Amino acid sequence: MALGLERVGEEVQKAISFKTGPLLGLQNVHIDTVIWTWVAMVILIGFALVMRRRLLLVPEARGAQNFLEMTWEFFSNIAGDLLGNKANLYMPIIFTIFCFVLVGNLFGLLPSVTIAGIECPGPYTRDINTTVALAVFSVVAFNAFGIINKGFFGWLAHFPGPLKELWHSIEGPAKYIMVPFMGVLFLLINSIEQVARLVSLSMRLFGNIMGKHIVMAVLYGLAVFSPIILRPVVDTVPLFVWLIGLIASIVQALIFPLLTLAYIAGAVAEHH
């Protein structure tokens, strides 16, 4: 019972200790987020270096290389459908985002630890600063790819919309009013879209990870405080809750890079 209450306490702490500031400045820096981020970087870089030395032409059926290749192929097939022959140019960024978000989400399934005297209760993806930083990177990346593929003025031309096509499709004097009006309207919509994508990417990941831990805390609480007569049944709840958290962590790690991939495909498309 005491162990159960301790686990509930950890999940409640993760659920209520989400970081919502500061987005700018160095005041009140979230040291635990920084620590977890650096731990993830060390793990990912170390794992990559080890795997690089152990690459096999035919990977083991249950080995890490086989898992990585399957995951890479999953993203590669989607990227191929969206980008064609250009897909491999963007795969390293997409796969890196996936690995970084996945490791951060999985940290939330570990018990709280104390590192260098600092209580570290959960994943760095519960910090809005992390999710906003990832979203900024994603938005900058797909716009940069758009500029590289179309040139600066070609990329800029998509903001006011297809003015040339509108000019030729509208007959009579009305086009002198409608085309400029539509150009301003498209400019406004496409500018808002950039901001909306930034907000959507950052808040979706932050909100879903927060929701995951709230649900886990509630389910753990129900298991601990359930009647004794139901104890044989609810004793399996912690494992079930952990599996729910694992699935949610993987799903959220997939969504962020897939959205980034879709935005890249839109940015580099011939008609955007």
C-alpha cells in the first residue's frame, strides 16, 4: 500500500508540475528539464556511436538495428509518398525529432530521481519551453527548405496566393478590385497559418503529455484506493496504466515528426 501511494504521489507530481515558463530569458531556468535533455542527448549520441560500429548487412531479427531500420522505413515510406525522390534529404531531421521526442516521453515512465540534489520528476517534453523550441525548429526548418527549393522570392510568392491565376480567371473591371483584395486576404491567412502551426505543434505535444500523466495519476489512484475485495483485479492495473503511458508516449513521438514532414512537403511542393 505504501509503495502504491508513493507511485500515485509520483504520478500526481508529474501531472501537476508541468513547466509553463519562462519562454524568454534566463530567470528561473528549469534545471531538471536541462538535466533530462542532456541525459537524452548523451543517450542518443552514445547509442548512435555504438550502433554505427555494430552495423550488419543483415540485422538480427530482434536486434536494435532491425527496430531502427523498421522505424526509418516507416517514416521513409510516408516521406516518399509526400516528397518523392527528395524524401531522403529530409529523413535525418524527421528521424532525429522522433528519437528526441520519444526518449523525452519515455523518461516520464521512469520513477522520479534526484540528480545532483535536484528532484527530477518527469520528462522534458512536459516543459512548454521544450515543446516551443521543437516547434520553432520545425517551423524554421520547413520554411528554410521552402526557400532553398524555390528561392526566397519564390517562397515569398506563396503568401499572397495565386495572383497570376486569379488575374487571368476573373473577367472585366472587377479583377482590379478582387485580385488585390484576394492577395491581401491570402497574405493574412498564410501569415496566420505560420503562427498557428507554431502554436499547434508546441501545445499539442505539451498538452498530450500533460494529459497522459493526469490519466495515469487518476488510474493509479483508483487502483490504490479500491476496495480490498477487488484487490486481485486491480493489482494488474499498474502494469496496464504503464502500458497506456508507453503507447501514448510512442504515439505522440510519431505525431510531431509526421506533422513536420507534412509541412516540409507543403513548403517544397511546386504549387504551395
